[in-house]
Amino acid sequence: MQFSLATYSVEENGTSATITVTRTGGDFGAASVNYATSNGSATAGSDYTTASGTINFSDGDAVAKTFNVPITNDSTWEGDETVNLSLSGATGASLGTPSSAVLTITEDDPTPPAGSMQFSLAAYSVAENGTSATITVTRTGGDFGAASVNYTKSNGSATAGSDYTTAAGTINFADGDAVAKTFNVPITNDSTWEGDETVNLALSGATGASLGTPISAVLTITEDDPTPPAGSMQFSLAAYSVAENGTSATITVTRTGGDFGAASVNYTTSNGSATAGSDYTAEAATQHSSHPVPVASTFN
């Protein structure tokens, strides 16, 4: 006497599973065998109703016999679950093969969402004198199953090695875990004014859940060093002279006390005792000085 199959299946929304026990190789005399169910991944009481009893064959009887395992239909996704079946205590005939079997209860509820993974913000900032920036990755819209996502850092206007430390890694979420995760971007504090600088952040290679929005973000390292001086612009002299028979007078404008940034200043000529048109040609324009070289500029 044995089960007709080593595996059986029933949908969760079925009322019961029918299990068949056969008698083969002879039918002389009465025979009986005990059957019982036990938990596999399914739980008695919440997923199925325990079944146990005795199958009886009379003398000359080789007709297959059955017993039922009642199934509980719930609305919670648990995936396919199993019930162990066993035969024992044979009398009048021997136990055949298989004397153990597995009943699979196939899930009929929709799979819960795994959610998506993304940065908590599209833009982060950290002071240059901070030790590191903390970047947050969230999982939203579902937490079913384990999930992971890779993160990378790359140069924007900031330079890896001198402004920040670059490293790639992986963020992991366990099944049922929707708690925000973080990683750090170590910041290098220098004494050179460079202005605010940026680091590009990216997420990729999601497994177990989808990529959400945003999956790219920008970290701004805000400058903490004092802005260099821009200096001042002035004539090189308070008085210039030129012979009347000279072709032109060269006037010099200087930039002193700093050279940070581009700068400009307007210049004009106007009559003193000389008359524009008959004694000199009037001039008006703009002189420019570009960072970082404060070279004196001239006009004629």
C-alpha cells in the first residue's frame, strides 16, 4: 500500500485536496494503513486542517482509496506552501513506495509589491569643513522580498581625491524592510578657495525591487574658505604728459590688492584747457582685467 503520487497540489482557493492510496501487487486478505498530515511550510489551523485516519482494504479489494485534506483560503500572500503526508502502521499488507508525499498549496493571492528604491532627495549639501555627507536611499511602495541597489559617486566640479573620497557600494533591504538606508561621502577640507563644488551620485543595478525617482542626485560641497580679494583699479599716475608733436598719449590703468574674478572699469576723456577735436581726439571705452593676472591695461 502506498500513495499514488509522490507530490500532489491544490489551489489555495480549493475546498480540499484529495489524496489517493493504492494497493498493488496482490489483494489477498484484508489490509489497512494509517495516514497523517504534518506541517511543511504550511501551518495546520491557518493554512489547512490536520487529517489523520485509517485506510481499509477488504479481502480481494484493490480499488484505490482516498482521503481529504481541507484547505483554508486566506487573503494574505504567503507563496506556495507544503503539507507533509505519511503512511504508517500497515497491517495485512506491506508499505510500498512512496509511503511519504508532499501536498503543495498553490498561492492564489496577488504578489505584494516589492516597491522601488531611490534617493530621498535630488540635491544634498555639506560644508567643506564637515567630515562627511550622509546620503539617504529609501524603499517605498512595498517591502516584499529582499532587494538591493548599487550606488556610485563621480566628479561634478569637485575632484575625487582632493575634494572628496570616491567609493562604490551596495544598499541592501531585507524582506519586509522599508527603513531608509544611508551611505557616506567623506569630504576633504582644504585651505584653498575654490567656490562651491559638486559630486554626482547615482543608483543602478537594482535587484528585487525597481528603481524609483530620483536615481541621480547632486551633492554640493559648500566653500568655507574666505573669498580672495578682487582688488582695486586706478590710474598708474595722477598726471601724464605728452609732446604736442607726439602721435598719442599712453595712459595706464592698474589693478592692485587682489586679482580674484574678472573686473572692468570705464574710462573717458573730457576737455581741460585742451579742446576735443582740435587738440585731441575724445575717447571712451571699458578696460577689462581677467582673473588671475592683474596686468596693467593701457589706452591711448
